[in-house]
Amino acid sequence: AFLGPPEVNISSCLNCINVTIKLPTSYFRKNEKLLSLVDIYEELDYVITLKTLDGEHKRPREKTTEEIFSTVIEELYPNRNYCVSVMVTASLNKHSIPSAWKCVTAHSVAQQDYHTATIAGAVCFSLALGVALKCMHAGGYIFQNRVLPRTLV
């Protein structure tokens, strides 16, 4: 029996990409319950292949005991396109089908979020400053426009 393909989703972060992997479903049943690959094998191996302009780079083999998990590929060049494919194997089953390639540009989403956060922060700060000044003015701490009693002059 072949394992795979796993379900893969990727998103970009600052000089990195976040890879979320959902293990392939198994078709083994026990007492009418569909077993997961973790139920069957306990521990599975996965290999992420990263494709760039330079070619394909297989990353070191990793282990998982979870049905759905995430991993981050760091130290990537910003604004470059990266594609990812994942292959899952088990100690007793080396036959597997890799996932389809998923592609994303590192950094671009993070940059957009950064700009949005910066603008939102500036607007909030301006509003807070305006409210603070209004309260201080109402409290008479700044721009006092009351005339002082003659005895105090």
C-alpha cells in the first residue's frame, strides 16, 4: 500500500515559510473505526523538498507523531518564490506518493502585514493623543482660557 499524498499548505513569513502538513488518510479499519496513520505506525517520517530557481533541495528527514503539524523553513531570501513538496514514509512502509507542489513568495505577505500594522498603529496613536489632549484641555491643564480672579493677578 502506498502512503500519500499528504495535504500541504504553505504561507510566507519574514525570510521564511510556514508549512502545515496533514498526514494522508489511511483506509484501514478496526472495529468499524477508520484508523489514522499515527494509529497504525505510531511514528512517521517526512521529507520536505524545497524548489527554488537553483533547483530542488531535500531537507533532512524529520519525524512526527501528530496527524496535523507545522514546521518553519527559515533563512530564506526575501521576495523569492519557493515551492514545497512533502513525502511521508513509515519505518515499515517506504512506498509513498509526494504531495503536489505548493508555491509562495517568502516575505511578501509579512511585508504587507507589517505595513498594515504600522498604519493601524499610527492611527491608534493619533487618536489616543487627540483624546489625551482633549482631556487635559477640559481639565484645565493646558490652554487655560479662564480669566484669573483679580486678587490672584
